[in-house]
Amino acid sequence: MLMSEFVPPGQTPGSRPRERRAAASLSNQWMSLVLEELDHGVVLLNGAGRVLHTNLAARASLDDNHPLELVGQHLRARLLTDAVPLAEALEGAEASGRRCLLRLGDDRAECGRANVVIVPLNRDVSQAAVLLILERRQLCGDLAAQWFALRYQLTPAETEVLKALSNGVKPTEVAQRQGVAISTVRSQIQSIRAKSGADSIGELMRQLALLPPLVSSLRPVKLVN
């Protein structure tokens, strides 16, 4: 009997391949769950634009006036002017291992502009694929901002101001939205800075930007078989 044919006690012929397949399947499930927890949109696809996987953040972004959209099982550019650059970038990544940064959309269009990164996944694999990483359209997610607020014991009003600032809303607009005087919002910002130890609004925004990109737990629960 060859060494490759030797079967250890307690195992049956063919059990190891089954174990390896089971381990690979479990690893894929874990990876899918990991991607769902990231507040950063990622799309796995091939060079022809056929989508293999999208995470929760990507699906939310692509449904919300993004320059890219999902049409069936394919990723498409909403504007005709972006169709060729996108196709060339995907094909170049899959065939030649070329990565790039694309700026898609138009400020005059409803979808606006957005940056996407094209990353080839062609090393040590039997079949090449392409990873498309979407930019975050806000400094941090609501869950991360909520954690920040709890950590520094911010009041509910201060928390709302913090979330607005992280979304790029100016203090004057925050005051208008909340129906309060600008002096009230400025006092709330000063309180947030004092509690968090931030010397300026810029430092406060830096602290928010460094928070882990985790999505909100308030989403549909998917059972894993």
C-alpha cells in the first residue's frame, strides 16, 4: 500500500477530502459574515462585470443614487460616459492584474460623483476575480458614532450634533434643522470637545475617522445553515 493510500484508524477512505471541503465551506461562510460587518462597501466580480458577492454596505450604497448600480447579476454604470472606463478597468484588473482608482459620476447628475478602487485578485488562485471597493459617503456610521457618544457620555442632543457633523453638515445648518440658535449648537460642540478631549472640530473629526468601520446591528438577521 502506498503512503498516500494509508488510512489512519477511525477514518474511512475519502474522509479527508470531505473534511477539507467542509472546512473550505465554513471558511467561506465566515468570510461572508466578516464582510457583512464592515461599514465599507465591497463588491467581488469578474472582468465582465458579473457580481459574485456584495456586502451589506455595498448594497446600501448602490441602491442610493450611486454612479454604479446592480442590474440583475451585473454591475453597471448609470452614466454612459462611465461605461467604457469601468469595463476597461475591470478587464485590465482580471487579465493584467492592473489596479486603479476610478472617479465616476457627474456633479450635475442625480447620482453625483464617487471614487471606487479596482483591485485584481489573481495571485495563487485558479480563477482570477476583481475586488471593487466603494468609498464611504460619511465619516463614520451611526453605530460607530453612537459608541463614541456612549464612551464619552454625550447627551442625546450632543449625539445628534455629532452625527450631523460627521455627515458634513455645517453648525449653522444643524441649528436650522434642530430649530435652535446657533449659539446652542456651538455650546454643544464645545461640550463634545471637552468630553472627548478634542482641541478642535478637526481633531474631533479625526477621532471619528479612526473609529472601526462597523455597520449597524439593526438589520435583517440571516440564519446560517
